[in-house]
Amino acid sequence: MSVDYKTAMVTSGPGIFFDGLTSARHHVSVELEPATLLVRGAEGHLLTRWPYADLEHLSAPDGMLRLGRRGNALLARLEIRDSVLAAAIDELAATVDRTGTIERRSRTRVVAWSLAAVLSLILVGVFGVPAIADRLTPYVPAAVERKFGEAVDAQVRSTLDSGRSGGALVCGAAETEKEGRAALNRLVARLEAAAALSIPIELAVVRQPPANAFALPGGRVYVFEGLINKAQSADEVAAVIAHELGHVAHRDSTRSVIQAAGLSFLFGMVLGDFVGGGAVVMASKALLQTSYSREVERRADAYGIELIAKIGGDPHALGEILTRIDGSNHPGMKLLLDHPDTQDRLAAIKAAPPATGAIPLLSPTEWAALKRICTGR
Amino acid sequence: MSALEAVGPSPSSADAARVAADTAAAAIPPGVGTARFVGSDKAYWRLMVRGAVLLLCTLGIYRFWLATDQRRFLWANTEVAGDPLEYTGTAREILVGFLIAIAVLVPIYVGFFIAAMDLGTIGRISGLLAFVLLALFGKFAVYRARRYRLTRTVFRGVRLHQSGSAWLYAFYSLLWLALTFISAGLLYPWAQASLERYKMRHTFYGDAPGRFVGSGTRLFLKGGTLWLVVMGPLLLGLGYAIRGVDWNALADAIGSDNVIGQIESASPNFGPALASLVAALLWSTLAAAVFYPAFQAMTLRWWASGLRFGTMAAKSRLRARQMYRLYFRFVGYALVFALIAGVISTFVFGFAFAVLKAVDNATIVELTQVIGGIISYVVLMLGYSTIYQVTVKLRLWRLSFETVELTGLQELERVRAAGVASSGFGEGLADALDVGGL
């Protein structure tokens, strides 16, 4: 906006004027007065007068100054290609910003606020979404949870069942398996009685080789055959079931659905609508979701240890079976694991007080029957 | 082109401009003009590269400002019959429109989420319902976004505007989409003509009503050969495959243990049928890629030549080879970018691995790897997108204006201003639904 003496002296020059009423082009001369700008037509008659304070600097190609009048319902336009005249107007009107200084300053503000918004959204993702999910979960009616559980259950069963041959998916139905099922029922009944959950538990052992177990919304728990094979005592099986009952008691599946929906909204809709943004969104969602889930697992462990102690089992049994399973699992990327590091979990379990009265949860015959729950194919 | 430059208001005094305009008027018939693009590639590169960096840093929030900057640049540097266009939209308007769109969409998404949980009939059809409704919303947004852009386009102190029902347009365009799909693309020309007629019938420059005179039949006759080359073999292959296979035997075979063996014994034609289908698919994909620029040039020429505002008319002389040149240029730039990115990433990753070897905290190493991987992916994608925007989109914009000849421009002396600025809701909805374009 620096202007030398010569340009400040200019008081008139040519321009093109559109009056905003019609599209007719007027070749005009522009006269600069101390407070206003006069637009005169070819015959010298006054077309309009604009105070400098009302001038609006509009987007234009290089080498053209395009002006409008602020607060004018008409789209009247004055276009000036004469650089000397343009510089003189720039000097007189504060709103005219030919060097782009004002624009750059406002743009810097936009970028700064956008960065602040990103930071705040990340904080909401890390702290806000889990907190909201915690508050909302108790308000989800049990009926909704059960219905949702049924829908998920159908999906899970068809996934578990596909590509598998020999025997029914669920163990315990065949004649040779009935005894095992009875032993399991006794174990579950003891845990359920001690846990005093608001919804009944439906537990099934499925013919699947991995050493795994999970809980679905609405009180369904699946234990895999592989886990029963790995277990060396009834307490170990009970410990895993107690851990899953922790998920049921805490309503973790419902919570995780709310969390996932919240994150999808936050990162999917507000952020990331640009090329390659999908990858950023997916990665941040995965990182956040697994971090929520690690916390959830820690709480389920604590619940399970307490529950197993309540029915007189060995609180350290969970640690023993975890150690055995972990040896056979592949080490993966720690950040993307949805369960906490086994070493951390083991340390937490070891910290629990050891068993007080050593009454086995199942008799040796019952335990032997439970081990055979999936053998009757 | 030189005649147009003379018409342009470049001389340093009003008198000189008038003289120049008069001489130009003497040389060419009255009311005839052209359009040209005066923006430099360099300025657009700068705008887009800076925009890409800011998009990355703000995780996309900057997109409202970038889109506005892009449009301001494109509009301001486009001269039609000597006068540059003007884009008057602001990023704030689009941002507000986007926030309103979110407020409208969230209850709908929540409703579908709850419906999907329900096991009854509603739950089962909710997926399909959501798909149709969102497609309808998308088309609605496209029409409303067009209205926003038109009302933010000012030419010679008069704005463009659009009337018409966005819901009706959405309904028509989904209907035509279905018909085009069913007819294997044969009805595409009539779909385009009909939708364009609807849009232009409701488009105005001040009080000059727009209309579209392009004929679907004309486009069909021009593009028929291309359709035969691309789609013909595919349909033939498909027909042969359908006739050649014993479908009952195939259905029986799929349940059995030895699928391939069963199929082969039941219908000996299965092998050749499959082979012809694959060959047809391969041919169609290849032909579609090779002839796409020619197709694009043809439809763009047809579209531009059909545009009318009052007595003003456009005629496009766009050639297919100009379109091919544009894509070759993109491929060239993309290859150079890949080379540069390869060299840089070799150095950066080499250095990073050396540093990470010294660090024994597993979490930090892992976090660096994950974040580094994502950033390099995004940089690569944004880089290609930027190259595409500048080498293809900008050139396409320039080409479509510079190949056009305008007639009936006498009307420009008497078009009266009309229409009001519309809200940014359509634009925001288009963004929220990912159907936005330039």
C-alpha cells in the first residue's frame, strides 16, 4: 500500500462501469474527491458517487481493480485497469486491499482456528466420546440391547459356521457331550448366581480351533473349543467366563457401538473430506477404538478376578491360561491390539490376593466331562 | 482471438477502449464474441499446492476456503466477450451450509441406525431405503449446489440464478440413471438431454431465460459407434456366456464338493463361455479407457453447443485431440511426481530407519511407523489430486471456454438484473454427502 508522490496526485482516470440494473457496459471516467469517488459517463454526466468507506474490493483478474458498493442490493461494479488510478484509490479507501495484506491476515486466522478445531476434535475423540458413551450406556433399554444382540448373533453364527465341516456348530448337544454340557451349566450357574446380573446369560461352546471367547450384547457368551482344549483346570475356564461376564455386566458391547458411532460422526463427517483423508480418518478411528477397548478389557479382568474369588475359585487362574494362550498367538503391533499387553494384564492379575479356600469348582469327573464337550462329532 | 483482445477493456483510457471496440466491431459481425481464460498455470499451482498442505494440516477443514479460492480464481480469470466473470461466494457461507446439512442429516442417520437394529420388516428394508433416500438427497444437493454457484456468479453486474424444484430434479435424475443402467448406456444421450433441458429451463442470466437445445438423438447418432466399440463386445460376450452355460447344472454344481469338475461335465461350453466373457470385459475396459477423452470431448462439445440465454447462443469447436493432449500431460506430470516421490522417500525412510534402530522404545517406533506410513500415503494422494486438478481440471475449464464461439451478444446491452442469492445449504449438503464438484 505504499504509494509515491506522483500516484497520490492522480484525481481521475478511465474505468468500466456496470450499474447493476442491466448488463450494459459503460465506459466511464472516475474522479477522486477527498471522501467520495465519482463515476461520470461518456457525456460527462454523473452516473453515481460512492463514498470510499463503502467500497468493497472484489475478486478480479490480475491487473484489474474491481469495486462494488457495500450494502448495495444492486451488483453495481466498477472495473479499473489503470494501475496508477487503482493505486490512488487503494490509498484513499481503507477497505481496498490490492497487496492482499488484509486477506492474508484473515486467512492466517482461519488456519489457526482450523488447527484449534482439529485439536479440540481429537481431544473430544480421546476423552469426550468414551465419557459420553459411559453416560449413555445405562439409558439404553435392555429390550433394545437384546434385539441388537439377536441381530449380531445371527451374523456371528453364520460367520463362525461357514467353511467348517463336521458336527454342529454348538458343542454339547450330542449324546457323548451331554455330560460336559451339564458340568458347564453347573459352572455357569455358580458364576451367574454370584454375579447377580440383571439379564440371563446364554453361554455356548462352539467348534472353532482358536483359543478365544467373547460376549455379545444381550448376555450371549461364546467360548471356543480351542480354549477348552488349552485349559488345564475348571478354574481357568471359569476365569475366562467370569471375564466375559464382566463385559456383560459393564454392557461393553453397547458402549462400543455408541463409541464407534460417535467416532464415525466426529471423524467421518466433520473432518477428512479430502483426497487421502479417508486413510487418516480410518487410522485415527482404529487407534482410538483400540485404546478404548484396552481400557474395557482391563476393567473386565478386574471384574472377573473379583467374581472368581467370590465363588471360591483361584483368582490367578486367568493369568495361567492367558500365559498359555499368549505363547501360541503371534506378536502383533501393540498399538493396534484391542486387548492390553499380556504382561500388563498378568501383572494386574498377580496383584490380586490369592485363593483363600481351595475348593475345586468342579469335581475331577465333571472337569473331565467338560474337556470332552466338543469330542462327540 | 486477437479480435477479442481488442474488444476487451484493456486500453488505458475510456476513449481508447471505445476506439478499439469500434475497430473490432468493424472487423467482425456484430454480436459475435469468444471467451478466453487469462489465469496463469503458475498461480493456480501455487494456490493448489498451498491448499493441499493446509488440507493435510487441518484434516480437511480448510476445504471450504480452498474451494472458494479455486472458484474465485477460475471465475475472475475467465473473460466472456471481453468481461471477466466474478464469483461472489464466501467460505463462511459454505461452512454454515455444511453445518446446517449436518444438523439435517444426523437425525436421519440416527433414525436409520435405530431402524437397522430393529429385526422387523423395517429393519430388513432399512438398508435399501437408506440407499435410495441418500441417492435422492445427493441429487437434490447437486441441484441446490448448482443454484448456489449460479447465484454467486456475476457477469457485467448481473447475476445468474436458478428456479425449479430440486426434489423433482432428483427424482428425474434417479429415474434416468436407472433407465440408463438397464439399457446398458443406450439411453444416456436422452437422459443427458432431458436433465440438461430441465436445468437450463430453470436457469436465468438476469431476465434472460436459459434453455438447452441439444438433442439426445443427435448425441446418440454421434456416439453410437463409440457405444458399439465399447459396449458391443461386452454384451455379445455376456449373451454368449448366458446361452452357453447350462444354468441348472451350474446351480447344482455350486453346492457340491467339486464345483469346477461338475460344471465341466454338465456343460462342456462353460470354459469357452467364461473365456469369452473375460475377453469381452478386458476389451471393454481397455476401450473405455482409450476412448474416454474422445467421448468426453464429444459430450462437452454437444453440451456447450446446446446452451442458450435469450438470443445468446454458444457453439463449441472442441476437438478430441485437444482432450487427449490434456490427459497425456497429466500422465507425464504423474510419472515425474512418482519419480521424485520415490527418490525423496528412499532418503527419508532410510534416515528414519537408521534413527529408529537406535530407539528401543517399541511404542515410539511403532507409532512413528504408523504415522509415517499414513502421512506418506496422504501426501502421495494429495499430490496426485493436485496434479490432476491443475493439469486436467484447469485445462478442461480453459479448453471448454476457449473453444466456444458466442453469437447474439447484442442482448448483453439490455439484460435486466433479477434473482437473489440463495443459501449455502445445497453446497453444504453436497459436501456432507460427498457429491460436491467444482
